[in-house]
Amino acid sequence: MYETYTQEIMAEDVQDEVYIISPVDNPVCSMSRSIRATARTHQWSEDILRPAKQNKAVEGAASPGTGEKYVTPLENYCQIFTDDAEVSGTVESVDKYGRDSEMAYQLELTYGALANDEEAAVMGAFYTTTGPGVPQAGAVGDASTARELKAFVTQLDASVVTASSAASVAALESELLAVHGVCYGAGGNPGYLMTAPTFAANIGNMAYAAGRGRDIRNERRLINVIDLYVSYYGELDVVLDRNIVEIDTADATANADLGTYFLVDFNYAATPVLRPTTDWAIAKAGDSDVRQVLRESTFAVLNTKAHAAITGVSSASLPL
């Protein structure tokens, strides 16, 4: 009997798809409006009204002459993000599953990786050689030093940033309300609460703190998630951002010990782009093709009190 086990040559059964689990996750940079940068240092200004006061004057009185207040200049530096894709002539020529061109496929992966790098620079914290992860502080750069954009949290006014010391979910919620209140009092109206997945559980557990309960009736579902948090100061859509967590530049692993909750008002957030993501061929040095991929951009917190942050949030599940 002739069987498949004795057949020497048969067609391969390989699905013509490539499945990638690694995510491209850059909600803050993509949700911020893109504007044009025209120099390596991008500048803008912010201003505030004077506090409200009892205001009354005698008829015919002279001008009060309170003087002028000048706007506050702000700036950030355009950072160059770059990588490359290289494939051999043979790989590009042979038939492949899931893709026609290996170079086009590798470029797609590299574009996604650069988007993650940009989000991590804006929202993440990188390990240094001397200590734990810290957000990028910004560097103007020189002939031997790469320019570095200032991370989101480093651009915020100190009044809208609080360091968490919460030992319970209720205490963490109190910190959230307090910093949201300060932001609101300054005129801010953030609409999003951005968090890394590692730190999202404590937000979900706020639903059970302070004696709250949920009526699940006869539903066969257990729900522990908050998509929308509503307080006295407004509504916050909860959005997960994988690139908020600290990243170890040595081995690209995440350190999930401490993180940050960001309250973001996208009306006051922008991504100035000096050079949009593009790629070009590098001179051939052998039997391979190389294309460099590059993007030059920065991030602008257009008003330093329009947003807020809670730093040092524990990834451990806090008691209610």
C-alpha cells in the first residue's frame, strides 16, 4: 500500500502568514496632535491669569497700574530615533511564507519598534549605570552627545506631581483625587488616566474600596476593571500604555517595581516632528541590502499644569 509515510517528496503544509505578538503601543504620542518642528530645539510659551480678587473701583479712578506679566517660554529637544533593516540578496530572492519582500517586512517591524522607542522616551523611565530607572531629563546634545528629549513627567509643574506613599487602594485613590484637584484648580481638565498594565489592578480595585459594591444580578461574569473614573473634577478614561514601565537598556527587560499614573489633557500635548519616520538605502558593501530608518521628533507639554502625575506607584496589589 502506498502511504504518505513512504512518499519521499510531498508539498509542505505551511500557513502563508506570519503572526507577531509584540505590540506597537504608543497611545500618548499618537493621540497628541502632530505639529511641525523647524529646529533641533522646539520652543513654545505658556501663560496664566492672575488669581481672582475682589475688584471694585471708585467712579473716575485712575488705572490701577498693576503692570504687565510676561509669558513663560518652554522648550524641548528633538531626539533622533534610528535603526536599520538588512537582508541578504538570497533572502530577498527566494520564495517566502507570509511575505513577498523580506525587506518590506523588516521595515514594517522596524517602523513599529521606533514608535515604541519614541513612546518609551516620552512616558517611560530608563535605567542608568548608577541606579534605578529615571525619566529622560533632556539634553541639548553636542558633537559627541546625542540630543535627548525631556520626558512627559519632567516637563510638569511640581505642583501637579505627587510622590505616592499609599499603603492601600483607598489611600492611592485619595492621592489621585488630590493631584487631580490641584490640576483642576490651576485650570487643567485632563480626560485620560494613562497607566502601565502592571499598575492597572489597583485602579480596578478602587471599585471595591470604601465599601463600594457592584450589582452583577444574575450575570455569570466577574468584573474587575475601571474604564472610566469619575470624580468631582471630571471624567478620566483609563488607557493602558505598555511603555510607561521602566525599561532596562542593558537587556530590554521591564522593571515593574514602581510606576507612574499620568493624567493627560491632549488639548495641551503635541508631538513636534522635525523629520517624519522615513528610510533610505545605505551603500552596498556586499551581498546584502541595508536601509536606515530614522525619525526626529520631540514631545511638548504645552501647559505644565494642564496634566498631573502620581510617581512611585507600587506594582504590588494594595489592600483595600
